[in-house]
Amino acid sequence: MDNSEQLVVYKDRAINDEQGIVRPVLGIDSQGKFIKLDSSRFPTGILISKGYSTLDNAYEDNALFILKEYRKDEAKTENDGIDRYWGFGRDATSLPPNTLLPVIACKLPPIETGQLPETVKAPRGMFFLFDEEQNKLYGPAQAATIPEESHQVMEAVATPKLSYGADNLGVFIASELNNILFPLVIHGQKFHFISSANDLANHNHSAIDFMSDRKLIRHFNGLKVGRNVKTLSRKEAERLAGAIADFEKMRRSYNTKDERLERLKSILDRYLNESDIGYQVVRDYFATAQGERFLNDYVEDNQGNLLSKQLSSFKEDIERQEDELKQTLHKIEGQITSKENELIQINNKIEREKQEAEKRIQEINNEADEEIQARMRSREQELQDKISILEKEKEQRSNELAKIGEKLEIACESDELNRKKIYLEESNKVLEAAAKGYQDQLQNTAELSKRIGEYHVIGKVLKGGDVTQEARFDYTNVEFTNSPPSNAIDLIDRVGSYLEWDNGKSFSRTELSNIMISITQSFLTVLAGSPGVGKTSTVIRLAQALKLGSPDEKKNFLYMPVSRGWVSSRDILGFHNSLTGMYQRARTGLYDFLRREDEGSRALQMVLLDESNLSPMEHYWSDFLGMCDYEGRRRPIDTGIPHEEDRFLQVRENVRFIATINHDSTTERLSPRFIDRVPVISIDHEDDLDYGFETGSITLDGTLNYTLFEKFFGRSDDAELSGTHKTILDNLISILGARDPELGQPISISHRKRAAIANYCAAAINNELMDADTALDFAISQHVLPHIEGYGSKFRNRIVKLQEALDKAFPRTNKHLERILASGSDFTGTYSFF
């Protein structure tokens, strides 16, 4: 009997490679709320009858996850007299993000260091701290390891739902959280969990400062109060104290008291008044070459006074030890003499026994010679008989071998015919592909018309005709909004409301935020997915939501379907025709779209390259590829026009390209050089992961000035990942790039990808569009995973190791890795993101 009730479970034990037991701890009702379970409902747990190894690899020992479906074993229940249940490993899935958040029991660490006790092991990711004596819950927080000090420190973190200011902790009364605080027993140990961040955000709270001394100094260094140093000498501390005094004078007009500034002053007072500065100066002096020479000269000049007493004491000790050694040596010499006498006696005994043994051996040999001769004659006769039998068998086998040889010649001829058949079939496939290419060109009327037009122009020129007419594309202005959004979330909500209204594919706020950040920060963004998932319609609807126009309108959105056979920029831009002395524009309209100087150039200009990999993008889009690098963004395109004022085409900052790609036998693969410069966003058939956001009801009444996109979603010059997430990213890149024969070919991730990930996360977190884990999850799946391309079981080990390094806080990345492993098993051991 199937049961659709969902349960929260943990791994109990493995029975074999494919079977094991999981233990339920919570139920999930129809509204998605966690409910407590009767401990007697599942007396033996739930048997995973198939696929337990998948769970074992995906989840840690104490990790919680969801079993979406299970079944009651009626036969075993009746036979055993207790309820017995079973399920499949495929029915398991990860918990939704920001649910069942772990709580550790511990007093709040001192704010000065944030150091957790050595007996406390903090979980990975976000957690809360419960002080039982004070009946208080603190958080959210995360743990980081200080490499040079080898211990864990607690740091405050913020999420869109639980944000109390930078480096501040929320404080809750624990007794008021009974309805959302779940005590669970896992493997015999008691743990506590908060049901979700959304539930916790609805309870009363206060906030406290939790910035450590180390971060406090870095904080005020960042405010340009003092020098940006990690450790302070006395001179630097005095200089920082003076800078603080000046900083306070500038702030007096506000008549406010900064508690963090007071703490910093206290730290400097203790350092300057209590530290042994003199001792430090002496140590610093002796560390120099001059100090070392002084110390050596002093010891050499005064060694008599310094060492006289020590030398006398050493001499007495040496004489005493010498007497003791002489006595010990005399005793050992006596023992050696005694042992030598014993050894002589043993050697004499051995010699006598040796002579007796040799005599006995000679007697045995004489007795055995006659018997051995008789056995050899009998054995020789047996061998002769066997040789005769084997010769007859040899003749019989030779005859059989001759018959087999005749059959083998026939088989070789058949094998040769099969190889010719395979060769002809492959040749037929090539011819079919070529024929399909020609059919595509014939069916693409726009491309066919373009080629006919080019041949017509060339024919007219060769016949002496006039071809001075030039095709132009005129674009109309867009209308700007009278009520621009106040922040990034407001803009995302307005776009989301339009997409909900037009009855197309739905997107959560997080998914829309991901698309907007990627488009703003990347000159080209790639949308990948199987045919029919809505890649093209998503871009068109997004352009309409931003009031940029549609494929039928010539405004700030240019729809450009890619044709098979495009080989250079003349196919999308055009070329200077030396025969006519004019620039012959391509039929795409891209040249005039980039040349426009009207009011529309102040808004975002979006170009859609639909089915972009029907032809190699590195060929026809080569003039734009260098602009994907931030430092090459302003590089102009040389059109070849001889007039200096028209020769170079400057692509403005507000222009963005979006490419859609499919992957089948008719398309071109993206090269590693190309993937290294663009994010790849995957669009799936099924609904994407829901991070709990809802859109509003107001849409844009006009387009926006492009500067708003840079303000809300743009890059940051000093973007940097947090310590915990930098460690996670470094670990993943290290696993991919490790040169280990057991992991197959390595994959190199460039510095530009690291910078792109840091900029993406900074924009998402600073504008409160995502929490830190979700932002890093999107960034890794779009900037790192598209590089995965390899084959063989050893390369599969590298992907599995990559999967083991991630936890449930990164569901999107884990989902892609599971897809890569599954598709690799189906396609001859080749593992690829695409």
C-alpha cells in the first residue's frame, strides 16, 4: 500500500550496497508544516529496498532529508505483529533551503574573539546558539576556522528574512519558540532544530552587536580611520588612536555615541598601557643583523665570566660519569669472556654432529641408488607410451585445425564486409547531414534571400552596373517610466508581475534576480536547455516586461535567429564593399542597432541570438568575444570603412547579448575558451527550485535608464567572498584541477571565473536578493559546472568527489551533478554538463 505522506528522516544503517534503514523523526502536513511523530509508528524504521547507496553518498550521517513516499509491507506486518514499511532511494529529496536549521547548546562566546569552546563542533552553514541558563536563542550565525589559530570562531550572518544589521545577532526568548523549536533524537543523541527562517522571523526579537576585535579593527580600517593592517606595533597603535580622535571630532555634530568606536578605543588603551612594549622592542632589535652581531660580540668577550661556573660543574660530572663507565666496561668484558667459552663448546658439538650426519647421508645414498635406477627405467617406458598417444592426438588436431582455418578465412572475409558496411553507413550519415544543411539553407528564406542579394550585387558590378543603393534599418525611441523602482527588489517584483500576467513560464524572485544579475554583469549570457522549455520565449517576455520592445518592433530589442553556415562577422554586421565603395549591411539589422544615437541609447539594448550554436559562435561572433572580458569591454570593432570617422564601431556600455543553445547532432559545441567568458543558465522543463519569494502586482509603465541596472545589479571593484564561502569555492576548484591519475583529466578554472563569482554574490547579497548560500549555489552552477567535460570511470570519481564536498545548502549544483552522473552512465562513460 502506497503512502503519500512525506517524512523527515535520517540514515540509520546500511544492510548491503543497495539496501539500508532510515529513521523518521518528523512528518510534513499538507501545508508543508513540520509535525511531530508518534515514536511507536515506525518501530523498525523504513527499509530502503533499492538505491540506498545513492542516499549514503548524498547525505552525511546525521543529516536530515525528506522521504516523499513509502509503502506498508502488509505481509511482514501480519507475520511479525508490528508495522513494517519500505521505500526506494529515488523517493528521497533534500530539505527546502532555510528549513530545520540546526541549534547548538552553548554559552555565547566572548564578543572580543567569538571563539567557540573546543568541545563544541559547529555545523556547516547557518546555525543558531541556545544558552539554556539565560533561556535565549542567538543567531543566525556561521562558523569559520582561523588557520593560524586552529579553532572555530562564530560570526553573525544575515539572510533576506533574518537581517539585523552587519555583524549583529538576533536574540530570541527560547521559551517563546516551543511551537517552532523541535528536539530530535538522531543516533541516540539529542539535537534541536528551528523549523524555518520564515517561522522564526515572525517572533519577537532584539539585536546585539557581535563584531570581534579582529573584525572591529578591519571595520574601522575600511572606514579610512587608520592604516589597513592586521597587527599593530606601538607606533601604528598610537597613530590609529590619533586617527580615532580626529574621526570623533568630525562626528561630534551628529551628537551620537558609536559603541563599536568606544570598544576600539578600549582595545588600543589596553594595548598601549598593558603590553610589554619594551620587551617587544628588544626582540625586534635582536632580530636584526646589527642586534645579532652585538649579541655574538658580547658573549665572546665575556665567555669566561659567563661560563666559568658551568664549566667546573660540567668537568665534575664528566669525571664521575667516566668512573661509572669504566666499572660498567669491566663488567661487560667479563661477560664477553664467559660467552666466548660457551661458544667454543657449542662449535665443537656442532662439528661432531655434522660428521655423524654426513656419514649417515652417504649410507642412505648408497641404498637408494639401485631403487632410483629401477624407478627411472619404469618412468621412461611410461613417457614413451604417452609420447605415442600425443603424436596421434597431434595428427588429429592438425586435421581439425585445417578445417577451422578454412572457416576462419570465410569469417575474415565477412568481417571485412562488415567494416565496409560500417564505413558506408558513416559516409551516408555525413551525406545526410550535408543534405539537411542544404535543406535548412533552402528553407531559411531570409538567409537565401541574403545570398541571392549578394550574388546579384556582384553580378551587377561585374557587368558594369550601379549598386550604390544601401539598405538601412530605422529604430524608434522607447518611452521612459515616470515612476522608476526604488531598489532592486522593487524592479524584480515589477518584472515578475508582468511574467505572471502573460501566462507564460513562471519564475520566482530568486530566478529572476539571477537572470538580471547575469545579464547586467556579463556582456553575453547563455540560456541552455532542451527544445521546448521556453528559452526563446523567456528572453522575448523579459524584453517586453522591461518595455524594450518585441521582435516585431524596432526599438531596443533585436531578435536575430542564427542561420547554419555563418562563418564571419559579415554575416551579422556586414562588410565594406570595395567594389561599390560602400558598407554593405547584413540583413540582421545589427549594424544600425549598434550605431543608433537616439534617446533609446540611454536604456538597456538587448540582442537575442536565437539557436546561436547552429554555427560556431567563435567564428561569426569573433569581433565581440574579446568584449566579454571586463578590461576589453571598450574595444572598438574595425569595420574596414576607409573614412576615419566611420571606421570604428564603438559598442556602448548598455548593450547586452543573450544566446539560446540546444545540443543535438545538428549543433556546434561551445569551446572551453568561450565557456570561460560567459555564464550558462540552465532552463528546465520542470518547475525550478522555489526559494519562497512571491511577486507583487505592479508592472513597469516604461523602460528604465541603464544606470539603474548598474546600480542594482552591477559589478563591484572590491567584491570578495566571505571566509567560509571562499574556502568552499577553493576546495571545489582544487578538486577539479587536481592532477591525480585516479580522478581522470583535470579541469582548470581561471581567475576571471573566480572574479565573476565574487561579483555575482556581492550584487545578490548586498541588494538582499538572495542569502549567501543561494547566491554561491547559482554562481557555481553557472560559472564552474559548464566546464565539466571528460570520460571514463576515473573522471566519474572526480565528479563524485565534487558532489561529496557539497552539502544540502547547494541544491542546484547537486542537481546538476546528479544529472551529469546519470547521463554519463547512459552514454558510454562520457560525462558532460551539456
